Amino acid sequence: MLLAVDVGNTNVVFALFDGGEMRARWRIATDPRRTGDEYAVWLMQLMQIEGVTKEDVTAMIVSSVVPRTRHNLTVLSQKYFSVEPFFAGEGAAAYDIEIDVDEPRTLGADRAVNAIAAHAKYPGDLIVIDFGTATTFDVVDFNGAYKGGIICPGINLSLDALVNNTAKLPRIAIEEPATPRVIGRNTEDQMQIGVFWGYVSMMEGLIERIRAEIGRPAKVIATGGLAVLFDKHTEIFDAVDGDLTLQGLAMIADRAGAA
């Protein structure tokens, strides 16, 4: 089995793939101080629930935007699974797409992996929106080349900044407003409208501008936890694919001979 690990700024997601099919998925808060042993204690218990032993794991691949987690995940792989981990974008796990931007080395691993998976699954020009700590828009052309994108503050990050930098505004949950109106009648409604519909309007406006710049039709693929919520209230998504990054890691591992 392949253990795929997607390290984001907020969460680390572990997924087990068996013969190309995802068997299980687990999430833990990102903490660069967490040791390989701590990962192992947590992970082994979850694997046991699924009836999987550490001997069943024959390969591990990591995509990370948090460099300080690298050593501890390497310890996890070597000490507990007796395998050398692959890191997306390096060695046999190098990206097999053209990265057509000014500074290719600065592209986040998650965004490159998303581009690979999206191109493999969906034809034509693509815009991939990933709702994470930051919300990213990535443009992949019909040949699979990564052409650039946009980085925006994630919706939770925006809400945190609003609440933490004002004296009286309350903390609210990220959810659809209780009313379709966009003129709020109380503070919480006004915040909810501003955060939710403001974000929808930002996405719709940016997609329109990106498509105009591409000059060709482009499908919009959404991934990340909030994609499903927004999908109910906008027509811009052609597909919602919550496991895009993990699937991309499995594809890279398979090409590297690890899966």
C-alpha cells in the first residue's frame, strides 16, 4: 500500500492507497514540532482500526508546503515503515509537467500536484481552485502546462483578521447566510454576508477575468473543504474534487514506481 501525505499550513492529511484506490484518509493539525514517533503513535492506531498493519505500507510520498515537517516525516517513513519517502517534485517523483512561470522552483508542491491530477482527470484548459489556508487559483493549459495563478487569503484567514483586529465584532462560523438578502439587519448577518457572498463574488469575478485572459473556454475544478459549501451557491464550478491533491500524489508515486 501507498501512504500519501499532504502537508498544508493548517492540516496534514494522510491517505492509504491500495491498488490505486483510496482506502482511508486521516487528518491532523499541522505542527512542525510533532516528531516522527508522535505521528506514528497517532497513525498506527488509526491504521489498526482499518485493519492495516505497518508492514502493509510499502511506499510513502509527501507533498509539503511546510519545510520543517520534512525531517520528522522522514523519520516516520524510515523508522516505522522501513521505506525511503518520496517527496513530490524531487528525484523519481519529479513533476512531469511544464511549469511555465518566472520562478518555477517557488511553486508550492500542492499546487503542482493539483495541476498534474487535474490534467490527468479533466480535458482542456483548466482553472483549479483550492480552498486551503490560502485560496489559490491555478491555470493549467490543454497540454498540461502550469501557466500561473492567483493567491488570495483563505476565507478563514480573512475572518480571523476581521475578528482579531476589531474590538466588538463576534466570531462567526463559515456558513451560508440565513437569508438571501445582501443587506444585513444585524451585525452577525452583515459579517456573514460580507464573508460568504463577498468570497463568492471574488471567485466569480476572478474566474471571469482569468477566462478572458486565457481567451479559450476553461473548466473550473474546485478542491478543498469549503468547495462543497460554495458549490451550492455559484455556477462557476464544473467539478468539485475533494481528493485532488491526494490523487495527484498517488499518480506521481505510481510513475515513480512506488505505488
